[in-house]
Amino acid sequence: MSGLPDQDFWLFDDRRVVLMNYRPDGTQINRRVHDGDPAPYAAWKGLAIAESVPFAEYLKDHG
């Protein structure tokens, strides 16, 4: 697994995944409960957190 997926998702308690679907203009189409393995989503969450920066730090660099 490398990088983050193109599919937006919510992850609840590292075991329940809800996939978010959007139109090209950004409006939400629907949400769908994912019945498969939540492990990749938990790993992607960990990757996103590891690569994130505090908001105040982001503002200093991109204000």
C-alpha cells in the first residue's frame, strides 16, 4: 500500500468504514457503508496523521 486512496472515507473506531461519494463539483452524492476489511483504511488514517502538520504551523508556512 502506498499513498492515500482517491476515495474519501470516514473511519469509526478503526473498524467501521463509510465511503463518501462526490460529484466533480464537490457536492456529495451519497455515503455507503463498506463491508470489507477496514485494515487498509486504518493504515491510510495512520499515514494521513503521520504526514499532517498542526494548523498553526501550516498557517505560518501558507498563511
